[in-house]
Amino acid sequence: MKSWSSILAAAAIALASSTAAFAARTDIVVGLPLEPPHLDPTAGAAAAIDEVGYANIFEGLTRIGSKGEVLPDLAESWTISDDGKVYTFKLHTGVKFHDGTTFDAEDVKFSLDRARAENSTNAQKALFAQIDTVEVVDPATVKITLKQPQGAFLYNMGWGDAVIVAPESAETNKDKPIGTGPFKFVNWAKGSSITIEKNPDYWGEPVYLDKAEFRIIPDAAAAVPALLSGDVQAFANAQLGDALPQIESDPRFKVVIGSTEGETILAINNKKAPFDKLQVRQAISYALDRDEIIKGASSGLGTPIGSHFSPGNAAYVDLTGTYPHDVAKAKELLKEAGLENGFKATIKLPPPAYARDGGQIIASELKQIGIELEIIPVEWADWLKQVFTDKDYDLSIVSHVEPNDIGIYARKDYYFQYDNPAFDKVMADLDVTSDEAKRNELYGQAQKILADDAVNGFLFQLPKVGVWDAKIEGMWENTPTPAFDLTKVKWVD
């Protein structure tokens, strides 16, 4: 006869096994449509860099929350001087980088001075242009003095480009990112996946997940079977094409259609003939049929835009009526520009479906007014070099997913190569304006200038098609900044 102790022991083992069998998962595989060129948010423009690292690996003084709000991050609090020029940040203490080095005010000074230095490779260097000095008051206090008041300064410090890095690891963050976040980098299998794991020494609220893998899955042909088989449990922003209704009807999955900051544009090289002529750019805008482009390039889910601004922003002005689809008007404008017989040009298309599919539609629409486009597919790294950096292009299609980034049109070296002193003046006024109503008025003026100048072909706001296992909670529904934030993600029964 068995003793009670042995029976109780066996029962305990059985109960433990049963509990383990029903315990919530602590790992996740997230599909990533584009592989980042590297993993340092302070040294590259590709959104995929932030999608992996923002809030997960790296943190800034502030951060942008899921609703677009500015939240404290490494800075627990701050004060602003009466003249709006001096920001004094109180930092969290006891924070360490993933390699064990200590975070303090010296790291903030290093990061901001590095970002604004003459030789900076930061893709958003203009974010830091108004900083005059960065002073270390003590290890937990840093004082930043601006050249003039800047209404968006706290918001700017929440961009991925403004995350804080350590001098000991800054130069190797592209391949081995070391931040202060709740996850730490483990491995990057180039062309396949990027793995991060829970940081046991995290200074803040611990994450639920022990491990997360970002798996590179560039198209719907691979994404759909990966979801259906369970190999991938979530796509923060899925490219499922015609298979979306199938996934929506499957009770195993949750489909959430949200908004992004992704202004999808037909980018135009404004300094390259004949696109340097206003009539040519206007003709292109009249030739575009947004409804058809949205149907073919975003499964009908995109929101039409008429300028470079998100419809979800309180300052948005609907300018889609500036250039209604009008082939006859487009041909008339080309004739005024001396191009009655049309011309030939190239369009370089990066890998995303919205670009490749949209490019085919746009080429067909422009052909109707005599513009013959040679379609040139390029990989993402080539697009970043040829189009974004070298400005070696006529036309292109891309979604600009950085938050509230209309200010890029005031940058003389930006790849659109747009130059308008009136627009620059509005941006300068915005920099010194903190009143919300006045800022919204100025944003409206800026949007109208861009629309009137037909700087680019403004197409649609990129939708966020979130698809994940129905037992997963905590994924962002919208994307106010490029981020696949896993800090609140967990499995539930």
C-alpha cells in the first residue's frame, strides 16, 4: 500500500505538469516585411530599424505612445524655463545598458552631441538643429538649452533617431545593438530573422515575453502560409493581399485595421528636368486616380491624402480636391510646359507591395497623358542609396512613416530637392510657436503650399493591417511612430 506522502507527491507532480501544460506562452514570432539595413536607429532612415528596436531595445528621454502622446522614458520628469528655451531633465537612476555599463547624464550629452555634430550620420539630424548646449548638471540631471523655443522639442526627443546610446557601444550598434530597453539583442541571421530576449536587469516594468523573433517575410505568398501554419503568430503590419478576407473569417486570428503615419507618395525629383517645371508636376497630379491606386496598392484600405499630412492629426486639412483626376487638364498642362508629345522617365520601386503594385498602376495612368515610364524594381538597400542618398531618380513610390514629418520639405538636401522660402518661413514660425491652435493654423498653411506646388504625387495614408493570434494582447492598433512595440504584449487563455 502506498503511503500518503508518496500519493501526495505524485499528485503534486501531476498538478505541476498540468499547470505547465496550460501556462501562457512567453515567446512570439512576429513577421517583418522588410529586413533593416542595420539595427542602429541613430544612423539610418529605414523604418524597419525602429520597428525592431524602438522601445524594445533602445529608449530615449521621452517616447511616443500608442496614441501619439509624449510620455516620459529615461527622463522621469522635466521642467521648462519661462522663455521656453531651457529644458532640465531628471533621469531615472539605477539604469544600465545591456552590456552592464551605467546610464547617466553623460550618455545623454554624448548621444545628443553626436546626433547634431557636423559629421553626424543621423538621418534626422534636423531634429537636433535647435539645440545650443547640452550640460551635465549631475549624473541624474541634464540641462538642454535651445537656440530658440521649439514647440515640438519633447515630441522630437521621442523619435527613434533620438534614442540614447553609450559611447562604449555606439560604433557597433549597427550589428550588435546595445540599449537600455526591456529586451536585449541576441542574434541576427541575415536574410532570415532577428532575435531578442527579456532583459532580466531592466530598470522599469518587466515585459511578459521571454523571447521574441522578428522573422523576415517580404510578401503575401509567404506571409499567409506562415500565419495559417502557426510558424508566425503576429504581423504588426501585414501584407496579405487578396487573402485578407480569408484571415478575417478565421476565428484563430484577430485582424485590426488601424492608422499609420505613413504618407504614401509618388516622390518627384524637383530639380531634375522636366520635373522642375510646376506644370509638369501638376499634370502628374491630375493624371493620378487615387481611388484606383488605393484599390490596387492597399487592398482598398488606404485613406486618400492631398498633401504630406496624416488624416488622423488634428491639424489635417483635406486637400484631395486640389488635383481631381482629370486627364484632359493634365494634357493641357504638359502642352503649356512645351511637352505636348510627352516624355520618357524612370520610376524606381522598392520592395513593398504598395510600391510595386502602385507603380504598375501609376505607369498606366501616366501613359494616358504621354509620359512613358520605365519601371525599375530595386532592393531596399539600393533604394536608400540611389534614391534617398544620391538623389539618382526621376520618380519613386514610398511611405514616409516618421511621425509628423512635414518639416522634411524644408531641408535643402532632402531627396525631393524642393525649395520654397514661403514654406521655410512657415516651418520657422512653427519652431517658435507653442500655442496649439496657432500651430494647427501653420500646419494648414504648410499643407496647402505643398499641395499647390505639387511637390510630390500625394496618394494615400498607409493603413496598418494588424493580424495576430486571437490569444495575443498588447499589440499596437495604430502606428503613430515606426515601432513594433512588444513591451505590453502577452498571451492570454
